[in-house]
Amino acid sequence: MTATSADSKRVGGVERPPRLRPRRSYFGWIGILPFLLFSTAFLLGPAAILFFRSFQSNEGGFTLANYQQLTDPQVLQSYGLSLRISFVTALVGGVFGFLLAWAVIFGGLPRFFRSLLTTFSGVASNFAGVPLAAAFIFTLGRIGLVTALFGFFGLELYDTDFSLYNFWGLTVVYMFFQFPLMVLTITPALEGLKREWREASENLGASSWEYWRYIALPVLMPSVLGTIILLFGNAFGAHATAYALTGGTLRLATILIGAQISGDVLQNQGLGYAVAMGMVVIMGLSIAVYTVLQRRAERWLG
Amino acid sequence: MTVTAPPVVLEAPSAHPDSEIKAGQGSKIFAWLIIVAGILYFFTPLVATGERAFRAIGGVFSFEAFRRILTDPGFVDTFGASVINAVLTIVVSLLVIVPTAYWVTLKVPKLRSVIEFITLLPFVIPAVVLVFGLIRMYSRPPLAILSSRESTRVVLICAYAALSFPYMYRSVDNGLRSINVRTLTEAAQSLGASWPTILWRVIFPNLRVALLSGALLTFAIVIGELTVALYLGQQTFGPYMANLVRNFVAEPAALTILSFGLTWGAMGLISYLTRRKPGRRRLRRQAVGAR
Amino acid sequence: MKRTMTLLAVFALLIAACSGDATTTTTAAGGGDTTTTAAAGGEMDALIAAAQAEGTITTIALPRDWCNYGGVIDTFTEKYGLEYNGLAPDAGSADELEAIRANQGSSGPQAPDVVDIGLAFGPDAKDEGLLQPYMVSTWDSIPEDAKDAEGYWYGDYYGVLAFEVNADAVDNVPQDWADLLNPEYNGQIALAGDPRVSAQAISAVFAAGLANGGSLDDPEGAAQAGLEFWAEVAAAGNLVPVIAESGTVASGETPISIRWTYNGLANRDANAEIAAIEVVVPASGRYAGVYVQGISAFAPQPNAAKLWMEFLYSDEGQNLWLDGYCHPIRYENLIAADAVPQDKLDRLPDVTGAVFPSLEQIGAASEVITTQWDAVVGVNVGG
């Protein structure tokens, strides 16, 4: 294949010789084959049942009724609720997590804070489900520590509109694993900010704020976006924490699925699988949106 | 233009790139505020749990609940088993993800969204579906791997590696984005390195921070995982905790504190063991070509 | 990109196709054992020998503190020298059946031999071919309406719904359903599950309905009455949207819960150091719930499974369940034969007048409750 001008790059004003490109674009596949095989063996294969069973009725025959039920207001509400909590916790988690990571890396704090935060984030990132719900119930539940503390000062929390067991309560609880996830995942990107850029921007008279706004953040944007979608997916698929906290009264999509598939009373398993397939589709759409945003962000980097 | 100066130094960026630039006063105060807010948020629930744990038996402050757990052989056995599983999972996950992420970044960026989609699938596949799917696939000939406890453990670890993909891939991807992969590779190639050498001696060391993040996240997942272990009949920490939590008030709180502390300690150990050895000079990165 | 997707899809489809699916065949696993009944004496010895040759019994969804299964397990393993392998103690009935389905043809430690499921699941499991028939030697003393005529499933124990109350946190322990509307219980009552999903919670709604004018002849009406009752409780602010468990009752987070007598009493004993728990069977609307046993059609250790059943339905096994405050299914029979020590009888709560809804009645009521709960009781999720 002859070198085209697209193959060569202009770097520093000088043309670099074109890179050797493999002849056919299929060659690229070989590199990801191990990944594909592994994923098929331990992820896609087992999950394929989702696809097949979603077309099955309770009696065992083929049906599209499960998918039709996806338009029921109850199901749509579940999706809506899941999407809302995922967006909110991804964004808020993303912002504050970013600030936490920034603070220990660039904030001039004592050095050991950094490894403390990193290791703590490791543990906290997966602190979920029953122990997490229990911890917050111990804190903000009806007889929780903080509730009692407020009561001591005369403010009866549960006489007001406040409750741990609603959407906002769950959001507060979700943050416990969203913040650390953001911290851990964005740290490599923050690490990669070149000192030279900071120096150069200072030499040119830019303030700290301007450095971040015009240089650091744009550079980091692809990674930030990628991490936010990770937080989004994390919240979207979360089940145990919500269940432990609200006993299933907050009808997230994952809880709806669990109720249909594993319930103690005969339900419609096919519907559960159809809802799960819906989640897969939503995840795919989110990735599409994210990819578009990603390309925009990358364009700056050339 | 290629570099004519001394050979390329393929060192990782310094651990604190901005540490030589003093943080302004305003920044510092802001940073402290953030950290204090974070500490308040994170530690209050833990303190509340601890209060329950100590107050557990009969409303009197005591270590009784902790003592009961630490002397339970089930605790030590299951936690130990989970730690071993976690370490093995990290290894498998790294071996699958790092070369793949590297390849995708370098050769086939168009396939990136496909890979990302697959790595995010663990979020939307319910755990029960996954475990029963695994059982279906590997219970019968010709793939009858699930015939004994030990071989099932292998399947468990591979499944855990798959579950860690979202976190591992994102960390590694972030890490790759922050280093100049293409240039490093070309430089190494021009020095005559083969692919395995490039991966092992160039890419891996430069991804240290990213790999650490991914490893810590994976470790946490494996320690706490419940559903897959449960239905595969594996005696790991997740099922043990769930069993305890079902019935008692004090022991679960104590168990939460203990497992939190132990896991934090393990993470600290991993972090310590993988930090750069002291005494190695921090070398300035040479610019390779103009950036 | 399109090629990748197609290739992936083909891969996944191939693998999934090879791994089989829901339609099952009813070939029993295990070596050449075709007995479906057991007689005393010599056959019992043969069964014991065969079971011991298999060496292990694998169960699922049997928590040690549920009906004193811990005692049952320990006694069984000691008596016959078998190893015990207990899967997923918290699994629900649907998961138990899924475990049978997924493990067809497997002889590994993940395949359950026996299941303990809700009454409603029995007939469906039989129809789907997931169970194999077996009639224990005490078959005749099991009440007719609590077992399948062909021996595929058989009731094992029952309990009655009761109020489990943390007497430290609650001054006046409620004695009947109507008491639950009392404003002094503001924010204190919780169901033991999600009423759209959990059998225990659904029973609580049905029972409340029966106590409030409903009758078994019209299960839908009773279910409706139950929903309206709980709507009133929720409107009074007494019902909290948390799932009550032993832990939450003992800690005082949910001081009043509606659970089976055996769960409440077991909790009372287990957490005695932490809180004084009282279990009160409501004066009216006494509701009994039955669980059933079955042997998996694909049990890797069928003889061990049969021996397990023999043990459970022997006087000894049934008494062990009594220790766990469960009424064993052969209760009447045991009383008549004087096979229960008096002190055990005294420990049991008084459950006279408890009704046993039939499968059809439960099914009809469940339908109404699971679909109407949100609309009628509908806790406002806010946000």
C-alpha cells in the first residue's frame, strides 16, 4: 500500500515518514481476538440467555408480548427513575470526585493524603449493598446517629420532609461508591498532565484558573467523559444497595428485573429478561452519545 | 524529525508533576475544604457503624462482637480465600485488558466503542443471569468444567475478571491517553524491541498508576462479590458476610468495620509494594519529537 | 464495526445454542435407582447404604436458623455420616428452580438435590419436569391437600403470620390487625418483604384482608380488602418502606413486623441479649403458609436426597422442625400418636383457627396484590 498523505503526520512543522500500515484492515482484529474470546466465554455466552428468554412466555412459547410490555407506564417509570439516578450520581459524583483527586494531587496537601485517599477509595468503591445501606441507616435512619444528633439540638429530622428512603436519600448513599470510583479512575489522567504545560502557562502569565479552564480541562475531557460514563453505568446497574435501603419500593429497573426473575411469587420471567435487554440497549445508546462527545473532545488534541 | 539527542528515556512522568510548583494559597484552602468535606461524608457512616459494633452486646461498650468474629474460623478461611481469588483475578484481568487497550489505541481506534460497549456490559447483566448462564454453559460435556470445586474456582476467577472489565479498561484507557503511546512504541520499535518487550518493558511501567487503580478496584469487587460465588457453591467472603448480616445486629456492624479495615490494609500493601523503588533518580522526560 | 457485531452475535448465539435451554427432559440422573416409594426395614437399609455410597447431600435455600434447619442438618449428617453441601441460603423459590434448570446433567457441587419452595411453585415445577416423584414411608400421614397425588411435591411445614415486636421500643404490643392503625405506631411497622414479590409480604396483605371482612371464598375481594387496610396503615404514617429482617427488628429500626411465627420466635431467641422480642399471633385473621419439598429430577445424589426426605418426614425430623417453632406437616398425626414431648408443645404459640388457603386462592389473591399494591397503597417515592 502506498503511503498517502493521510498516513504521514505533521509534527513540529515537519512531515514524518508514513507508518507501515497492514495491508488489510481485518488484521486489526487479531489483536482483540483474545479479548473477544474471553468475553464470549465468560460474559456474552452466559448472558445470551437474556436474549433468548426475553422472547419466551411463561408457558414456554415464543412471544413478543414481553417487549410490548416494555411500554407499560410502570416499566417506563422504572427506566426513567434508573436513568435519573444514574445521571445525577454520575455528574455529582464526577464533579466532586474530580475535586477530591485534584485536591490530593495538586492542592498542596500533605503527601500521605494521596495514598490514603487512593487506598480508601479502593475499599469504598465497592462498599455497597447491605453493609452500605446499613451504615447509612445507622447514620440517617430513624434512630440513626446523625438523626439523634440533630434531635439533640432540637431538629427532628423525620418530622420534616426528609427521609433516607427516597430518591435523594438513595442518591446520597450512592455517592459513597461513586466518589471513590471517580477518584481512582481519573487519577491516571491527572497524573499525565505535563508539568511543562503548567510552567509554560505560568510563563505566559495565565492564572491557575485559566490554566485549568483552557489547558488542563480540555486535555482531560476525553478521560473525564469516559469516567463519567463509567459512573453512569455503575449506578445504572446497581441493585443491591437500592434493594437493601428501600426494600424495593424505589422501582428502579434493576429491582424490577430482580422481582420478575427471582421473586418468591410466580411472575413473568420473560418480562424481566426483556427489561434487561432494554437496559443493554440503553447502555449502548449511552455509549453512542458518549462516543460523539468523545470525538469532539479529542478533536482538540489532534 | 526524530530525536538526535541521547536515547529516549521511557520513564513515567514524575509522581507529582506539579509538586515543584507551589499551590497558591487560594488553591490550598479550597483543597482543604474539599478534603474535609470528603472526610466528613465518608467517615460519618463508618463511625455510626462502629458505634453499633462496639455498643453491640447489651448496650455496653465492648469488643465482644469483634472477638466473636475474629475467633470464627469461617471468617479467616473465607477472607483468605477471597484475597487469593482477588489477586488471581487481577492478574487475569490485566493480561486480557492491557494488551487489548494498547492494541485498540494504537491500531484500530475505530473499534474502541465496540470494546467499550462490551466492557460496560457487566453493569447491565444481572448477576443471577450471569451465574446461571455460566452453569448452563460449563456443566455439560464437552465443556464440563464445573465438575469439581477446584475447577469451578477457575471459572469463578475468570467470571470475576470479566466483571472487572469496566473498571480495569477505563483505568488503563485513561492511563494510555495520558502517555504518548504511539511515540513510545515507535521509539521502542526503532530500537529493535519486539511486541512482548514493548508491552512488558515500555507500556506496563508507564501505566503504573493506572494499573494500580484498576487493581484496587478489582480487588474490592472480588472481596465483596456475592451472587456468583453463592450459586457456584464457593466459600468466599461475600456469602459469609451475607449469612451473618441476615440475622444479627451487632456482628454485621463489627464485620463491616473489620472487613473495611482489613481491605484497606490490603490495598495499602498493594500500593506500597508497587510504588517506585526509593533511590531511583527521577529523570526528566526527554521530548521525543516536538509535541 | 458491523463485522465485529455480526461475528460477536454469531459467537454468542452458537455458544448459547449449544448450552441448551428451558425445555427439559425428565431423565433422572444418578445410577439406576427407580424406586419411588420406600418401605420400612430392609429397603431402608439399602437406601442408607446407597446414600452413603454417594457421600454428599446438596441442598439450596436452607438457612440454618429457618425452622431449626441447623439442627436438622447436624443431626442428619451425624446420623448417616454424609457430607452436607448447602448452597445459597437466601435464595428465593424462583432461584431454586432456576438452579435445577441450569444444572441439568451436571454432577458438580452446584447442582441441588432437593428444594424447599413455596406452595405456589410446586405444581409448576412438576409440570416443567424439574422434580422426580418419591413417597416417603410416612406418606399417608401427610394431609391430602398438602401434597401432590403422584408424589412430586409434598408439604413440609407451616407457620402462621404473627406480629414480631421489639418490646423495648414499643410500649403497647399490638394484639390484632386493627391495632396496627393506632397512631402510637407511627413509623414503626414494616413488612418482611416487597409485597409485589415476596410470599411472606403478600401473605401479610391477604391475611389482613381476611381479618377485615374478606373471606377465602372470594380471594380477590379479600386481597382488595387487605390492600385497602394497608393503605390506611400507610396513610396513618405507620408503614415504612423498609424490608424488615431479624436485624432491623432487633435493632429497633423496624420495631414491628409481620412475619411467620417461626422466624419471629427464632429471632427472639437469637437476639435475646440485644432486645426483648415478642411474637404475637393476631387474635383474628390467622393465616397459615405452607412450604413444600421436592427432589430434583436431575439430582446428582438421588439416594442421598431420598434418605434426606425420609429423615425429614420421620418423627425425629418433624420434631426437629418443631424445635424451630415450625409446625411440621404431620403435626396432627404426631399429636395423636403422642410423639411430641409436652414441653415442646408448650413452646408453640396458639394458632387455633388458622386458615390454610389453597393454591388457587393464593394465586388469585397474589395476582391482585402484586398488581394493585402500587396503585392502592403506593408509597410516594418522591424525588
